[in-house]
Amino acid sequence: MATYGTAYARYCLEGEGTVEDLGTDMVHKLRPGTLYAMNNHDRYRITAITKMRVIATFTPPRTGREPREEDGSLS
């Protein structure tokens, strides 16, 4: 599970999975060619069905010093 005070997008290059919006309980399929974007503080869960490879972009860019939750997700 992750949240982060920014906007971001991810593009699936390979593999299959799902992204669940924890605010609405909607589940969307991820497969090669899928692009999804989340807004500020959206809570979501990604579940890989097969090994996945994705590209992620963040605005503003991450620094690597962002606070994390106990489970390792971004706060």
C-alpha cells in the first residue's frame, strides 16, 4: 500500500496484475501498455499476478528521503 503527496503515473511494460483503489474498492487490470495515474494521497494496492516491470514518474520528483510507514510504503 502506498500514498505520497504528489501526482504520479505508472506504465506497465510487462506482466499482469491489478491496482485497487482503496478509497473506492475499484480494481483495475494491469497488463503491458496500461498507464494509470493517481492523485495526491490516493491509497492503493498493487497485486502482481505475474512478474511485472513498470516505469514510474512522480511530480514533483522524489528525493529518496520521503518518510515511510512501518510496512515500507511511502507516507
